[in-house]
Amino acid sequence: MRTPLRRISILTVCLVFLPDLTRGAILNGIDILKRDRCSSLQGKRVGLICNHTSVDLTGRHTADLIQGTSGVTLGALFSPEHGFSGHIEHGIKTADQIDPLRRIPIYSLYGNTRRPTADMLKDLDILIYDIQDVGVRFYTYITTLGYCMEEAARHHLEFYVLDRPNPLSGTIIEGETLDESFRDFTAYYPLPVRYGMTAGEIAVWYNKTRRLGLRLTVIRMEGWSRNNFWDETFPPFPAPSPNIPSPEAALLYAGMGALEATNISVGRGTSEPFQLIGAPWLNHLELAHRLKRLSLPGIQVEPTVFTPQKDIYAGLPCAGIVLCVTDPQSARPVDLFAHLFEIILQLHPHEFLPRWEEIPRVTGSRRFQEHIRSQTPIQRYLDSIHDEALSFEREREPFLLYP
């Protein structure tokens, strides 16, 4: 008869010493919804816009939390670029499917359509968005957010955003505000390249400035401050897509992602995407030398050679540079992009091939192209967009949800 009592005593001791996962942690929107037992969703049929990043602090998927809540029906899932699993490479379409575990449809919003259709929405009462963003305008998850907001407003559905951190912090703004004449799936909002807002804040801003009339609710985080970078938060970085494996890659993507509108490799197909920049024809030693002379803050540059296994120059040795973020607070990847572009064009006026029709979608307008072609010092361009960033910082103030 003593054995069961002994087992209970051991179990009690173990429970006492189990770590409290919420202590000192940032609670995302899903964690707040879970704490409130999904009470605001009672009696509703839910469509969830999600992927592999849609988990609570314990690692439980948002879909399972909603489906396991009595009185709430999970009617459909919607997946963005990179698919429900997050493993699909960029630019590759995904198809609709039936989730074998939850036995509900997963509608692809990066396949035959990029918007939820009337047929997909017909039996739903509410759409919920719960996806980890990277904080860069040309990353497509926030465009999917905007498309879904517009369709929810059109079909008179409620819309929730379960908020998550901006991994690049909420204080630093970089780049031009998008000229809407270049609006595209990768260039949807009139935002700077780095906008310093969460998905929830973007939703509030977009709903009000575009007068969508959407019944919007943002489930706010607890414990997140605007000056937090991801490495100052909890839990580990969830790698929102295959080539953003780390907070460092996400930060550098804000600048190096724009180089994908050229014939430069940004390290896709290596273990360090957006940290490796190069091409078989690049004078990497001179490039590294000139960049070091600029003494750009927060980023260390060294020459290297790498061989990407896929994407541009797959299987070919590329002379290049490796970028290391030494101080996220002072690093300015958009400035780095502008200087890199100017130097590479000076070194390789014939080999370097920008696709000028794409450049405005990543920079924001034709102004960068005009500065490059007029051969005026690139610092003049940077000075102008620094002023523009300060202007946007004031404009966004009414829509911020966190101190």
C-alpha cells in the first residue's frame, strides 16, 4: 500500500520543480486567447490563417487549441506562401488539401488564388490570422493579411489578429514608403521597407486608413516592448520560411532581399541565406575593402567564397562576402543594400544586371534608380529616405498598441 503514496509524493515534487513557461516570457496573442479559454469565439465557426509558426508557448498549434475548445468550430485553415508546413521554397505555388489530422480543408492562398474566395468563406463567421512576420514590407505574409482583411470586410466576417513580435523591433524604421503605382503582391502597403509595427498594428492602421469597415479585434501580446529584438524575447526563433532561419537572416533580409532583383546570389542554397552575397564574376576582395572603408555600423564584412546548392549559380563557386550582425540596434541593412549596389555597379558595369522593372517594388519607387543612373552620391538618396522614415514614424503613432 505504500507504493502508490510514494509515487504521488514523487509526482508532487516533480510538479513543484517544473519550470513555469510563462514566467518572464512574452505572451503572444494565442497565449492570451488560450488563457481566456477562447471565450470570445463561443458559438462561432472559425477560419484560421496559419502555418507552422502558429503555436503557443508550449508548442501546441493554434488549430488544435481552437478545434479542442467546446462550443467553437474550426471550419477551415488557410496557408500563405511556403505552405502550411512552411517548408516550400519561395515562389512555388501550393495546392489545396485536406488536413489528415484535423479532417478539414487547408486552402492555399499561394496557389490558384491569393485571396480567400466566397466559396471558401461561405460557412464561416470569423477569420483569425496567427502567423509570425519578419518585419519587412516585401515579405508576403503581411500582404496575405491585407488580402484576407479585405475579403472578410467584403463578406461581413469578423477578423481577429493574434499578435506576435516584430523580430526587427518596433522602433527602427528604414527605407522608402512605397509609391502605390508599383503595388504588387510583394509591394502592397504604403509602408517603409522596415516599418517597425506588429501584424496587429498593421491591421489597425490598414483598417482605419483604408476605411475597410472591418470588425477587427487584435488580441495583444503581453510582455513585449517596442525596443525588443527577437534575441531578447522568448521562445527560440521559429524560422518563418526556409531561407529565414535566424533573427540575423531576418534583419539582413530587409536589405539583401532587394538584391534578388539583380543577378547577385544572396546565399539561397547555403546554410547562411542573406548573410552570404556573391557571384562567380565578383571582385569580392575589392568589394569587402570598400565596404570596410565606409565603417557602416552594426555589420561586419569579410571576403569569402561559397557554392550555393540551388537558386541562382547553383553548383558554381561564388566569390563574395559574409555579413555578420554585431549590433542589431545600430545595423541598417537598407543602407548597406544601397552602398553594395553602388559599389558592385562601379566594379562590374557590364556583369552586374539589375532588373530595373523589379527594383521599385523592393526599394519603393524609381528614386533609387534615378540616383544610380545620374551617378549622384548614394548618400544623398539615403539622407532623403532617412527623413522619410522619420515622417512615417510620426504618422504611425496613432495606430501603435505597445509602449
